Amino acid sequence: MNKETFAAQFQEELLTTFSKQPDEATNKEAFQAIALLVNKEVNSNWQQTKQVHLSNDEKQMYYFSMEFLLGRLSETNLLNHGWYDVCCETLKEYDFNPAEVFQEEADAGLGNGGLGRLAACFLDSLASLNLPGHGIGIRYKYGLFQQKMVNGYQVELPDYWLKDDYMWETKRSEKAIEVHFGGHVKPAYVDNKLVFEHYDYEKVLAVPYDVPIVGYATDNVNTLRLWSAESTNNPFHFNSVQGKDYYHYLDYKRSVEKISEFLYPDDSSYEGKLLRLKQQYFLVSAGVQSILNQFLKSNQPLNELPNKISIQINDTHPTLVIPELMRLLMDVHGLGWDLAWELTTKTVAYTNHTTLSEALEKWPEEMVRKLLPRHYLIIEEINERFCQDIWFNHPELRDQIADMAIISYGQIHMAHLAMVGSFSVNGVAKLHTDILKDRVMKPFYTMYPERFSNKTNGITHRRWLLHANPELASLLNETIGKSWIQEPKELINVLKYVGDSSFQSELARVKKKNKSRLASYINHKHGILVDENSIFDVHIKRLHGYKRQLLNVFHILHLYHLYRENPSMNCTPRTFIFGAKAAPSYHFAKHVIKLITTVADKINHDPAIKDKLKVVFLENYSVSLAEKIIPASDVSEQISTASKEASGTGNMKLMMNGALTLGTQDGANVEIGAAVGSDNIFTFGLTADEVFEYQQSEKYKARDYYNSDFRLRNVIDQLINQSFTQDDVEFKDIYYSLLFNNDEYFVLRDFDSYVEAQQLIEQTYRDQSSWLKKSATNIAHSGKFSSDHTIMEYANEIWNISSSQYSKA
Ligand SMILES: *Cc1c(COP(=O)(O)O)cnc(C)c1O
């Protein structure tokens, strides 16, 4: 497509859709016209890809996830399709500012954080590698809340992302599916066969909205299918819609619509709410039924199911696929238990994302029995057979049956069900997988060693480098050629240039430009002037105790005290940048946000500090904001309490953009460190084993660190001595959590070693050539962390799917 053709089509689209000439069109109309243009092109490829998959009878993979954190799609779709440059040129020619036009698209924020973003990166890699893999999710009417900062506090506003039509979706009413909740189950004998009759249930209609997933430089188009809950027209077989029945109907309609209304805003924590369970079953039932329908159209025997379909469940949230597939195979398709079980457990694979006990899903038996009576019976039977299996075949585990059971103490343990009912269990970084095998899931590993494997997370370098950092991408193209775009490991060729002074100065120029752009954004948005030559030290991720934003703040306060007491001290100016949403009910996290904004306010306005320190809390951390911050980062804060962060993916995005990691030996930091070498990462703090050791021995005494380190004492005392606010209760919860609840996340324990690592960073930064060499080395090794690599491992080692390309040519 050349510019003339694109410009003509753009003009035509504006005319037919909005009856406008380019000079009359608004940014929104321009955006919509472009999306329509892209869709026209994509739709025919999409249709063709489906045909090819169908006629070649290839195995398909379905990625079930309660979250897909897509962000915007217009720019990446254009890039992947090779239209980005002509589109920008056309827009400029008609006096549009492309960035403003693309901003008209709302972020699809259908996810909380890393887990949802991982699902989105995986979709991009699947499509770009021509793999037949699709997403199955929920079309929440409201995505993750919008964070508004008011007087330094987080206020949550609903994210009505569908206010304007979502340009990338197609509603497929004809593919709607019924999902049944509640009711009763009655065993009966029909033709000498035991059957379960389900009656008096509530019907909900699941309507799919399909989003095409466009791969890079390929005509192949995969599908993300998002399900929306609608009421059926005649749920109770009313004869008249009058009086009582009418109100009854309204209540029903309202309760149905709630199912896909909003995303639960908790990350790494478990909500034992009925509505959440409904959402999970809604996703699972609609998804599995539609997959089976599609499979059955091919007239293959059900025995073929595991050879034609893999279902990957993203954490335990969609674990009900296991009893749902059992139900469909037995109750609808008439298979016996043993065959149904064999097919189910050869089809489903499970990814574990956390070992935090507060995040492990456990549903009350009673709730499941009421909402899903048939599934409850199936889960009971799975549990029964599993416990028997341990008893008879694994006597060494007999004394652990109670800990391993799927149902115990009135609760259903979803991780146990997921491990028992699937052929693959994977962790998301080497350390995390080892912790699963050696500790958290040890008895399951003893029983099923062959099921466990590691698949270290990854990120799509197309969004996080090619799209987010175009200047760096061009520098790389000029230096090592363009092959890295399709073969990210080719980035390793940058190693030849890491010591090259002209490459270094180009790299410095690019970073400076990105920092300057972020500085304008910060000034524009928050009215804070930051020094573009300062170190941009970035801590962006969900706010959580284990991610230890508090440790970062304590170091900032320590620097503040140091600089006030030593005004002539020689120091490198720093800008500390935070972005983080806290779950609305997570009070501790909200106190930490308020502490960050309070400290920021104090430091930014202290004339004694001048430009030495600035602290910025950027509002509403999201995919689009991450794309602005990451290319401008010098230091990547990855400072979780060791053992707590399963992988992290923010760490990968930042290294890929040349930031140096300041991190604990946790999650994928360990693998980043191994890839770049210890000279090119700043590591500090307790190791995971040391953390486990402390937890077992109960020898940690946070107060000892407070008593013996005056720096910590100064910082911690400030929390309650009214030096920030008149209100002395604001930060007392934080104070208590450290000194009275013994500092669960070892902030005080790691403080000294963190300060030391920060000093080393400052020293290193002063030698720009050395810094740039390290930065370039990080970029060179970042190809390893592309989700293309991760997805190839899943495809070969778990799903057994292979590339097959539809190509127009
Ligand atoms: C990558 C990403 C995350 C995950 O960040 P971590 O540092 O791995 O926790 C969360 N939110 C958004 C918007 C992201 O892009």
C-alpha cells in the first residue's frame, strides 16, 4: 500500500461514513475511519485463516483467561500490517497529529496487571508466529477502574471503555450459547444408563464478540473471543409480560447483565464472591461449548479431541473447564467417566502464577453446590478417585491426603483441581517453578513429576520496543539490520557495538529524547518540572506489599535526609517515578500511595533540595502509560521480597528499552541477571532461600533493624511524628505493620543492602560510557525475553501445535 492509495481510501472512508472531507473531520472520526480501513483488509484475511485452519484440520489452542490487558490496538495493528508509516504520513498531510488521533482509542483495560498483559502479549506472538492459538475471555462492560489522584489519594472511577463503539470487535449473535446456573440435579436411569437431569436452572445467553488478532508481517489472523452476558427473551416461559412477571423479568435481566459488567480489580488476591464464581463459570461454559461445537462440525470422533484441541488455563480462574468438559462429554455426548476423564486430562493444561497463599482460590463447597450442582457432583467424584489413587498407588503420600485433597474443610481448592485434571502444570520463571516443585506443590510433583515444567514469561518486543520506542528501533535497524523484528534473538548482535562510542552516543541521544518527552508529559499532566539529565528511576506495577514500593520510598526519604543535612554533597540528580493502582479495598496499599504522594509533595517543594530529587506519582498506570514511561527509564525497580514475584514482565519491558535492573533475586530477575551477567544488573537483598529460612525459624526481628540503624529510625519515626501531616494517623498502619506485625515483606531487613545498591547505581551513572555499555548489553540480551520465544516453548512442549500460514500471495 502506498501513500496515495492509503490517502484516497482514507478520504473515501471519511466521506462514506461521516459525509466529511478530511479537513472537516474530528480526531475521533479520523481514528474510526482508519480502524474501518484496517478492518476491511483484516476481515478477508481473517475469514481465509479460519478456512485454512478448518480445511487443514489442524490442532487449535485456546487460551482461557479472565483477563486480557490489550491496551490500544490501532498502532500495533497498523505496524503489524505494514501500514503504520503511510498512515502517519497521510494523517500529517491532512493536518492531523497522528498521536492525538490514535489517542482517541480507549485502552481495552480488561485486566489488572501482569497476568492480563501476558495473555495479550501471547496473542500477539501466536498470530505473528502463524500459530493456531486463540484467546477466550469476558467482554467486561467496565475494565479496570481509572485511577484519579485527588489530594494525593487514589479515587476509583469506572472505566467505561465502550463509550464509543469498540472498533475492533464483531458481535456474532448467531453463535450465542446458553449457560445454565443453579437449579437441581436428579439422577435417573434412561435405557439402563445413569444420567443426570438438570432442571429449574437459570438461563443466561453468552454472546461472543470477536476481535481479530493481527500478526506481524503475515496475513494470518487469529481470534480473541470475548463473551458478553445477555438475558434470554423468555427465561421463565411467561405467557404475558405483565405485572409481577414483568418486574421479575427486570430483576432477572439485571442479574444476568451483571455477570459481564465489571472486572474484579484485585491483583494477586482472591475474592470469594458469588459473582466472581459466576463470571468464571460463564467464561468456561461458553468457551468450552463453543469449542466443542466447532470440533463436532468436523465430524471427527470425540476420541480425537486431545489431538485437535489444547486448552490452556491462565491461573486457576478458569479451572472449571475441567468439570465442564467432563459434564459435556458425559451428560451431553454420552461418554462414560473413564473415557471422559482421559480426554479431559489430555486436553487441559494449567499455568500457575503465584504462590502467595492469599491468592490461591478456594471456593466454599456450599456456594459451588448451589450455583453449579452438577459440577459439584463431578468435582466430588474427581476428589474421591484422586484420594483413592493416593491411598492405593502412592502410599508415601498417605499422610498428606488431607493437604492434597481437592475438597477439604468445606472448601474446593482450585489449584489442586487444576493439577489433578490437566496434563501440564507450568510455572512462569525458573525460580518460581522450582519453588512449586520443592515446596508449595511438592506432593503433587512427587505424584506427577512428568506434568511439571517451566515456561518463563515473555513480552512482545513488537509492542514494547518497535511500537513504544520507535527511535531505539530505528537505531537498532541501522546498526544490526531489521531481522530482530521477526527473530528477536538477533538483538544479540548489538553486543558487538556495546563499547562503540558512536553507538553509545546514539543510544544516549535516543534515551535523552525519550526522557525529554516524558518530562513534558509529567509537566503537562502534573505540573512538576523534572531535570532531563537526572536519573529516571522507575517503579511501575500494581501496588502491593510484596512489590515493596515502601522500600523505595524509604530510600527516597533517606536521601532526602542526607541531602538536607549535607547541602554541599556531590550527588547525581534523580527523578523517582511511580505508577501503580491499588485494589480499592487494599488499605495498606492505599496508605503507601498516599505516602508516596506526600513525600513527593514535600520534596518537590523543598527549596533546600532544588533539583537534586524529584518524586512523581503518575496517575492511572495502564498499558498506554507504560508505553510512555518505559522508553524513558534509566533504572528499573524490581525489588519484590524474594520468592514472592512469580516472574514479573515489567522487568523485561524495561531491560529491552535499555534500563538497568535494580532487583532482588526473584522471579525472572534471576534469569535476566544470568543473561546479562552480574556486571550489568544491580542485585541486592535476601535470597528466596533466606526468606524461607527466616519464615521457618521465626528469627526475624524487624525491630532490631529499627533500633540499630539510625537511618531507618529517622525514616520510620517520620511516619507518626506529624512531620508530613497534622494528621498523625495517616501512616500509622504502615508503622504498625513494620514494628508490631514484624514487617512481613522484610523491608527493614533489605534496606541497608538496597541503599548500597542505589549508591552503586549513582556511581556507575557518573561514568556515562560504562552506563551506556551496560544499557546496550541489556538490550542485546532482551531478545531471550520475547514472548515469541515463550510461545514457541508452549507450542512445542505443551500444545503440540505448529505454524500454518494462510497467505494471500
Ligand atoms: C507489564 C505490565 C504489568 C506487569 O508489571 P510487573 O512489573 O511485572 O508487575 C502491569 N501493568 C501493566 C499496565 C503492564 O503493562
